[in-house]
Amino acid sequence: SDLLPDNIIRDLMNSVELDSIAMAMKGMPEEIVERVIGNLPQKKQAMYEPVEGAVSKREVENARKEIVASAKQMEKDGVFNLSDLVGSGDMVE
């Protein structure tokens, strides 16, 4: 499934702590991780460390919720419209 457009990923990741991003990426498919990290500012990319070892599911879920909350706040602020983005994808039969 397609993620958000790169410019929105960039803004979104800028609004979230790097630790939360790393935690949220735990267990995600490699291509998603690469796309998210690729959209971080260079400085954050250089500082990014994947979360090693086992972590509780709750920690990962909380980090993901934080990113979702940030996205919802950006949407509320009019940065983007999620339904526009979701609605503009390819057709699904």
C-alpha cells in the first residue's frame, strides 16, 4: 500500500521525536522504513538508529499512535487533507 506523499512524510517526521520514529518503525517492512528515513532531514538521518532487540508491543504501538496523532493534528491545521490523499490513489477492483 502506498504511504503518504514524500512531502507530507517529511513534514510529519519533522513533527515527531526521532526516538518515536525509530520505535514506530520497529517491525515495519524494509521499504517503508527506507522511505520514511529517506524523507528525514539529513541531520536526523545521520542520527537515526534502528531499535535493536525485543521491545514491548505497547511501546511500538504508542510510538505509532504518536505519529498518527501528529498526522491528525497536521490535517486539522489544514496542512493536508487525508481523504484527498486516500481518495486519489489507484482504483481497487
